[in-house]
Amino acid sequence: MYSSAGPDASNFVSTYNIAFYSIVVISLVLLAGLTFLMFYFIYKYNRKKNKEAVQIEGNTKLEIIWTGIPVILVLGMFYFGWAGWNPMTKAPKDAMNVTSIARMWSFSFKYENGKESKDLILPVNTPVKITLVSLDVIHSLFIPAFKVKSDMIPGNNKMMWFLPQREGEYDLYCAEYCGLQHSYMQSIVKVLSKEEYNKWYTDTTAVVTTAESSSPGAAGMTLIDTQGCYACHSTDGSKILGPTFQNLFGEKQVVIKDGKEVTITVDEEYIKKSIYDPNSEIVKGYPRDLMQSYKESLSDDDIAKIIEYLKTLNEK
């Protein structure tokens, strides 16, 4: 999705490549050398030439060589790896701050002005510090083109940083198996010019298309998309990991509450409770403990917009 021309995609590409190719070259040299020695010894010490076994005494010089050389090679590989890793642990003080929130099965990115996006939008040639937050299980944020990856562990917020050096779009994946929809957990890194980024950053309107912006529930649909709800809920009636949104509002559902089956009507109060306390009333036939609370992510106003959108899915 990006061109190989011009500067590296990030500041860590060159150090990563040095470490990677150094290890590859060392490995290939060792492979060639050991393969040559194997065939040489097969030829030289063939049983036809040495019918009787001969006791070979130790050789101090040889032992020093075959111990010293591997130690030097391993220390060299360690140095290249350490030289590439160490700068990744110290973000510049002037780096812009973004919070990456991972959940099954989506990423979302929050900016210092409160803006949130399902894709990572960045200005070129600006250091970025990303605070890594997981709301449920272990995830791993991986941007292959930038040569950066870090696990996201619940209750242990970490950070990664990098300097995007080339405009374009780059793949972003979860690199830690996190459940059934793991392969769907991907986003895009969009590196923009500083002018384009500032325009996007200061635009507080909902990011929807022209056709969507005039339709009822457009803001709620954007919120659902940004929060990754479509990973578990369909809009066409098909069953995924959670109930479909199609014809959901106003429908009667059998839920498990305090270990008992209870019939409820899906109204504003139930939807709000399902978003803020999702495990209190589980629709019968669906697993519990998959959905986490969105109380810190969505306001009452956001939920009102989502409800407005859900109502539009009842239309025939």
C-alpha cells in the first residue's frame, strides 16, 4: 500500500533492517560453513579410509576457536538488536500523544482534543507517542511498514513511539491471537501532510459521507463503526457473536438475569444498560464476558445517537 521510493516509512526501519540482515548474513555464513565441514568430514573420515577408530586427543586451540567465534557472533547480534530496540523505549518530550484502545475485535484511537478514529491518522515528520490500552485480553499493535510492534496487556498500560517519515497509507494489525474474530482486527495508518492533518484534527464534525450525513442516525452509525461494534453485531439479521441490530429496537428478547430467564423489551433503558453493563443481562443463546463496558468511551449523548441509528434498522 506504499511506495518503496523516498525516505523510510518510519525512523526505526533502518535500524531494524541492519539487525535483520546482519543476522541473516551471519546465519547464511554459518549454514554454508557447517554444510561444507559436514561433507568434508564425511569424505575425509569415511570408514573405507579409516577402518579402525582412532582416539583423538583434545585440541585447546580448536576449542578456543569454536567457543570464541560463536560468542563474538552472538554478542554482535545482541548489539544490533539492542541498538535498534533501545531508542524505542524513550519517546521525545515533544511527541504528540495518541491513546490506542484495543478490544475484541477492533482498535480505536483517541487524540488530545477528544477526537476518536478507528484508523490512526498522523502528520508526517512528527514524533508520535501511543499509549497502549487493552480493555479485555492481550492484543498486540503491529505496523509492519514502520517496524514497530508492542503487546497491549489489560491493566498494564504501555507505550510505543515512532516518527512517520513518508505520507501514505499503511496496514495496522493485531499480532496476538485474541479470539474468534482476531483476523478481522485491523486498521489503517494514514500519514498526512501537516496541513491535511491539521484540517482533519480541527474538524470536529462526524466523519461520514455526504449521503450518510443527511440520513437519520448517521452520527450513531459512525459511533458504532468507530467503536468496532460490527465485529460482533450484524445489521442484516445474521448471527455473529452478539444479537443482530436488525429489527432489534422494540423487540422482545429472552435474557439471562441473575441466573434466571426474563423476557424484556429492547428500549432506550435496556440499550443503555447493555452498553454500560453488558454482562448484567445476556440475551439467551449468546456467551457472556465477551463485551466490555463502554462507560468510559461513550457518553449518554453518544448512546442517544446510537439508539437513533438502531431505530432506522427497523424500517422495512
